[in-house]
Amino acid sequence: MNILVIGSGGREHAIIKKLKESSDSEKIFCVPGNAGTAIDAKNVDLDIKEHDGLIKFVKENCIGLTVVGPENPLTEGIVNSFRARGLAIFGPDKDAAELEASKAFSKELMRKYHIPTADYRIFKNAEGAEKYLRSSKHPIVVKASGLAAGKGALVCMTLEESLAAVKSIMSDRCFGSAGDEVVIEEFLTGEEASVFAVSDGKYYKILAPAQDHKAVFDGDRGPNTGGMGSYAPAPVITPGLMKEIEDTIIAPTFEAMRKEGRPYTGVLFSGLMITPDGAKVIEYNCRFGDPETQVVLPLFDGDLTDLLFKASTGGFDSNGLLPVKNEFCLCLVLASGGYPGKYTTGYEIKGLKEASAYADIIHAGTKSADGKTVTSGGRVLNLVSKAQGLIEAKERAYRAASEIEFSGKYCRTDIGDKGIRTLKN
């Protein structure tokens, strides 16, 4: 079948590369795409906010499946628009996507259905939030309830920091309308991990667990980003813990959404904290995570086109874990200097051919200009390597990074180290 992938980042390029492996995939299109998707698919210059234009393109090009990468089209109801025309599309509808669009909604759902998560309070005005913080134990986490591109959670070590966070989110509007409401949570200790479960609305299939590196600097210091690297499988999630996560989080979440009249199709991304008391949900996302997708999909020992099409059309017949290759996969993000703050784009990227000898090059913030590949975003490239061991996978990714040059290139130096330490213990 012909397939349309919506999005322009590393996640979408990784999805396209995996879809290309399928014998069921014929032509793959990407809207709007980047310099990498232009190599592995055909980029199409359409506005992803204009659903009618996308639907017209899908019908004219006999698209059998549309795959939505980013969260905004999902929360804006693109799945509703496509299904109303009888078109197969992978992702949750607008009501189900509220799991990500509103942290307040997701926290209330977890409380109602006894899904483990951090204790919390929700506030719609700064005064109430500030009063609560003055009597709260620190450190504490202040979150914008709405969509904030993965940067809306602020860990505050002191009262001064938490008050400043509320001011920044609710008064200064640093995340825009996402800060109309804030969720203030207890600070959880442990290791973070990510689990993706693909659902057809009735049954689900679980992919390999991954670990993301959110903070911009080594040692998880500095402000949160969209993700500076990832690896899978995350050894912190043992087979026994995965069964616990399935029984206490994955299955109950899908059941809760059905009971709420919001049956969930697509992929549910559960961001977890592995605490001394077990796994707890930090947040839900209603789409594949970035950069976790870049390491989870290469390890999936199956046909992605078949998986996503069945999820979109009610084709599953049971729950369970998906087959995983007996390897480790690591993704190293090369970012623009200054990210996640202000940065400059338009710099030529050199060394891509040389780097490809060591890692798969997944494009994120890139574009083609005058026959050259140049930077066009904060996270520029993802270097994805597979190996029998995590240490070797890390070495290959960093060897690839040493071959690539662009002005202001930055990356963390410790991607994968948590997993390496866990495997040694």
C-alpha cells in the first residue's frame, strides 16, 4: 500500500525507515518532511493543519494508511477528520488524545482508576498555586498542563524556584496557553523509562522499553529538552517489572479510557519513574516518543506496516509483548548550540557519508538548500547504532558523531551510561 507519514522530525524519519522494510509498503510520502525523509520517501509541501487538503492528497494518491507523528495534529482532531471519510489513520482521536493534551485530565483519570502516579494538585490561578507551594515539601515538580513540546515540566529544588516556575508558566506565559492550568506534583526518585503500547481500541501490543535523556547537560543537569538521546532495551525494566507495568499501568489505562467512552487507538507512550515502590506514571503521550522511537523501532522484530495498519483497523486478536531483536540500540542527538534556548540555523552539515559507516543517520532539524544539507532546528541529527552490547552501541554512535561537523554542534557525552551501569551491577 501507499503510506503517508505526517511530521518533520527524527521520529518521522525513523518511522519511514522501518516502514520501508515492509513488503507491504509501496510508495511512502511525508508531509512536510526534512532532508532525510526526502531520501527515504517523497516529501510533500502541504499544511498539516489543513485536514481537507491532506484528505484530498490521500484520496488522489491512493494512500492506504496515514501515520501521524507529532501530537498537535492528533489533539486537533486529524484522526476524527480522516475516519469521518472512512480513511485508515494511525493515532488516537481528539478525545483520547486528551491524555497528552491535558496533564490535569490524565492525572484525574489515574486517580479515579487507581493507576500509580505521583501525588498532585491542580491549579487554574497563580495565587492558589503559590499558596500551596509555600506549605509544600521541596523538591517539587511544576508542570504546564497543556502541550509544551516536552519542556513543560520544571523540577524545583527550593520554594524560590517553584514560585518562579509558576510565575513563568502562568503569568509570563512561557508556554503560552499550555500554562492556563498547572499541575504541581510530588518529586519522585528513581530512574525514568518509557514504554510504548500500540492499541487497536480493544487489544494492545507492547514494544521494547527505552530510556530517554531529557536534560541538556551531562548528568541530567540543566533545562529539559525534547530529548538528547536514548537507548533500548532499558535494563532497569526487567521482565518481572514489565509484567507489573502491564498489569498496573498499561492494561488499566486502556480499560479506563474505554470506560470513559474514549477508546484508545494508536500508540500510548507511558513515561515512567521506576521508584523503590514500583513503576509510577510521570506522563502520558499520545504518539511515538522522540528520540525513543529511533531506538525502539530498529529492535522491533516484525513488520511495522502490518502492525500500524492492524492497529488502525481493529486487526489485533490478543494482548502481549512484541518480538524484540537480541541487540541494544542507542540514539545520540546532535543539537544546535544554545538549544533548548536560542540558537541559529542554516549551517552546512558535513561528514554525513563518513558517519554512516558507524551509525544510521536519522535527520531531525535539517533541510536541503542549494544542494547542501543544512541545520534547520534545535535537534539536528540522530545517530542510531545497534550492537550486541550497549557499550559497543555507544562507541559506534560517538564515533559517528566525531565525523560530523556543523557550526555550534553539541551533544551530551553520557548517553547510555545509566544502562551500562545497571548491566554491570
